[in-house]
Amino acid sequence: MPIIVNLDVMMAKRKISLSELSDQVGITNANLSILKNSKAKAIRFSTLEAICKVLDCQPGDILEYMEED
């Protein structure tokens, strides 16, 4: 998959758990886990905005493009 999700890295840097982030962003643990494990097919801008606000980061800190071989 060419888009890498580095949500777990940012969560570790900010010392926030999945359930804390889930509560503050307003999405379920299950949906956040799907995103964290790069299983999501899409993300709403409003969700990305909320995650960035809580983690005090930029979208590029969470999402990374990697070319396929």
C-alpha cells in the first residue's frame, strides 16, 4: 500500500493511548484501530483534522506516501 499511516508513532510521541485518542476525537476504538493499522480505505478530512488537533501535528506527520517497487 503506497500510503503509510504513522498514527501509532505520533501517539507514542504524544504519550496518548488509543482509547484516549478515540474519546477526544469522537470515533470508536475499532475505527481508530483500523486506521492505525493501515487497514482503512479512506479517512474523512474532519476526522484527520480532529486527530491533528488532539495530537498537535500536521497531516504529513500521520500520512506518508511511499512509492511501490
